[in-house]
Amino acid sequence: MAKKPDTPKKPGKSPKSKAHRPDVLPIAPALAELLNPAINRGESGIGSSTGLQPPPDNSRDRRAGGEAA
């Protein structure tokens, strides 16, 4: 059998979590305009800086570019 240590084991410390953050209030519209002016103009979002357009919904619209089906 294993021998017991002479000094007892120290109790472990309680964990100090760092994941909790204070609640953040929404930023003021003036600050949002300074940080990203495209938000208020409606030009922000996916594909806004690349110039990409969403695909057409209808197959006739897709073939309107001259490609044969």
C-alpha cells in the first residue's frame, strides 16, 4: 500500500473565471457614423465591397447573358 504523506495536502483554490464581461450599451449613432459610414447609407454587408451580386432567381434570367442551356 502507498504511504500517506507527512503533511496534508493543501485545499485547491477556487477558479477565477475571466469570461464574465460587463454588459455593453449600444454605441451612439454619431459614433457609429464615424466608425463605419456605410451602415447608415445601407452599403454595408456581405459583398458590398467586392461588387458581387446575388445569383438570379430564375433560370431564364441566368441564360439571358447569352449562355446556351
